Amino acid sequence: MEQENIPVQGAEAPAGQEAAVPAGQGAAKQKHGFSSKLGFVLAAAGSAVGLGNLWRFPYLAAKYGGGIFLLCYVLLAVTFGFSLLVLEIAIGRKTGKGIIGAFAALNKKFKWMGFVCLVVPVIIVPYYCVIGGWVVKYMWAFLVGDSALLGAAADSSAYFSSFIANAWQPILFFLIFAGVTVAVVVFGVQKGIERVSKILMPLLAAVSVFLAIYACCQPGAAEGLKKLFIPNFSDFTYETLLAALGQLFYSMSLAMGIMITYGSYMKKEANIQSSARQISVCDTLFAIFAAMIIIPSIFSATGGGAAAEDAMAQSGPSLMFVVLPQVFDGMAGGRIIGTVFFLLVFFAALTSSISLVEAVVAVLRENCGMKRGPACLIVLGIMLALGILSSLGFGVLDMVQLGGKSILDMFDYAANSVLMPLVAIGTCVLAGFFTDTESLLDEIGMRRKGYRMYFKVMIRYIAPLCMAAILISGIVNPL
Ligand code: PFF
């Protein structure tokens, strides 16, 4: 078993300087990172809080029994999720490198894993921006009061289908979303990512608290709140656990190289454990607030009972783009609420897509010696090619299907169900067996013997087993 020495990160580069890092150069004096722990936490939380929290968590919670799903999710977040999060941040900070350099620094023989990991954000960011574009379109439709979506004569289901099948409209909104994402990344870690996160995250918190309070005050909302918060243990199945596990993984932006990249920008003196705790709390709270907006609103609009359960069983894009517009439309002040809600989703998705782009840009700068501007242009080029393809998959290219999956769904499946669990298993095995695990634990700042033991058991055995279960179910289910 070969143990490689992990290079120690050098001094921070002075603020304001962000030169390209020549290929093959060591970690020392690598980059100009986040200015403070708060900047790091807000940017990492911004990455974690995204479409996963606002669109995926509420429908999964509704589908898998509400309270019992929430309980499983929270228990897994403080054990499995937290461990993987601190591990990725520690790998980034210890090595001071982006995805490829970090894996190679842990053990040269595992450099190839960096390339596999790099594929994840490369695949995800184009289609994530396509969905981001849909969000922009809906924000616009609510703002101008589009009568095809809102009002008595509107049919939200037909509206959504005809919008995504349109040849140019989704591409236009995709371009807007992708353009804003890349524009932020061009400004760099402090002036772009950190600054935007510092503005958007508090705004996001204020808007989601406001919307949650509003939704919970609607008549009939209490039944929805009960469903969300009171666990019914008879609803528990193995699938509840698996769904909670998969969601956690998705929601915390694990196994896509983001936390490694952001970790490499983190100051040496910042505490990894307390940062990870704040990121996880923030991510979980946003998921709960999103569920508190969506589930009570649906219970209120449908009158509760079986009708509410049916509406919520409509999983996937239809919940956010078909059911919710109807729900908001029926509320007092619904047009404003809808606009604000989609603005919230827009901000959340933006901070996540920024982190996906940065993970790839960091590799181009570090391994190809590129400057930030050209690196951003290359990533934009990839996003345009794959994003336009994903977007056309619902209209012009709708005959391109695999196992009933559209192009966008295929990318999503390849990344989330196959590559991400594989990368996560690889990361744990590498960190647990094939590198100097003790020095990683020192980087995390774990001092107590019992805690170090627990962490090692978690990353060596428990986490890889959990992820193998996600991988197997992801592959077996579609068959
Ligand atoms: N964690 C973010 C979210 O929950 O939306 C970012 C993200 C996760 C993007 C997983 C894409 C993805 F497949």
C-alpha cells in the first residue's frame, strides 16, 4: 500500500492577485482564496443550497412519508453527510489543489480518479443551467402576469410542455442563466463568488422565511405541516432511507469536486469542522423551509387529504413548473408570491451553478496553466454545446431517448446515479486506505481518539457501503 506525502499548502497569495497557476507547479502559493471563514461558509452553503433543496427535497419528502423522511434525512446528515463534507474540504485544504491535483497529491496512483470526478461537474453544469433557464422564464411569466400561465383560462401543464418543446425559447433563457453564472466566475473567488454569495445567501434566507410564514398561514396548511413534521414510523421502508441518502449526497454538493475546490481556497486557520457544521445546518434548514413553503401550499390549495397526496406524488419538474404555478395562482397576492418564489429558486440555483463552473475552471488554471478568463470561455463553450443539446431534447431532438430518458435525464442519470456514487466510494477508499489518513484527520482538527476512530470507520466502511447501496439501486431500478 503506497503512502504518498501530501504537500503542505503554502502562504496565501496577497488579496487582489490571481495569476494563473503554471501546470505541474506545487500547491504552495497556489491561489487567492476566500477572504474569511464566513466567505467560505457562505459560498459553500450557496453551492449546497440549490435546486436540490427547493425542488427535489420537498417532493421526495412528500413521496416518502413526510416526517419519517425528514427524520432519516437529519440523522444521516449529522453522521454520513457531515463526515463526507469535512473529508472533502480537508482534502482540498490539505493539498491546496483543484480536483485532479488533489487526488494526485493524496496518491499519485489515483490521479485518474480526478479525471472521473471532473466529468461530474462537466456533465451537470450544462443541464443545471437549462433548468436554471426554465426558472428565469417562470420568474418572468409571474412578473408580467403571463395569461397563458396565470388566470382562469390558463393550463399550466400545457404551458410547461409547450415551453420546453419550443425550439428557441428555452435556449434563450438557458443562455441568460449560463451567461450570468460565468460572468460571476470570471471575477474570481473573492470578487466574484464570495461577493455574490455574501449578498445572495442572506437574501435567500429572508425570502424563504417570508414565503414559509406566508404559506403556513394559508387555510388548511396545518395538515401539510403535520405531514412534514410528525413522523409516522409505519411509513418507514428501506426505500425511505435510500432516498434520504441519495438526496443528502445531491444536496450537499458531494462527489463533484466542489467542496475539494472550495476547500483549497480556505484559509489555514479556519476551523473545518465548525465550517462544515454551519454548511450542513444551512443546507438542511433551506430544505426544510422549502418543504414548508411547498407542502402546506399544496395542502391548502387542494383541500388536503387524498387530493393533496396525489398532487404531491407528481414528482420531478412538474411539481415546481406545473403544480406550484397553479397553487400560487390561487393564492391572494399569488403573482407577487410566485415572482418572489422563482427569484428565490433563481438565486439558489445560481450560487450552485457558480460552484460547478469554478470546479472546472480551477482545473484548467492549475493543470493547463490557463488564465481565469480563457478558462471560463472554454467552460462556457462546453456548457453551450451540452446545454443546447439537453434543451433540444424535449423538442427538436425528442426522438433521442434511452430507456425513456430524454437527453437531460440521461446526463442527470449518468452523473447522479452512477458517477457520483463511484467518485464518493473512490474518495473514501483513497482517503481511508491509500493515503496518510492520520494527517487528513489532523487537517480536520480531530483530536479525540474516539472521534478519530469513529471517523475512520465511517469513511473506510460505512460510507462506502451506503454509497454502494445508492449505486446498486440507481443501476437496478431503471432496469
Ligand atoms: N447541491 C446543489 C443542489 O442541491 O442543487 C448543487 C447540485 C447538486 C447540482 C447535484 C447538481 C447536482 F446534480
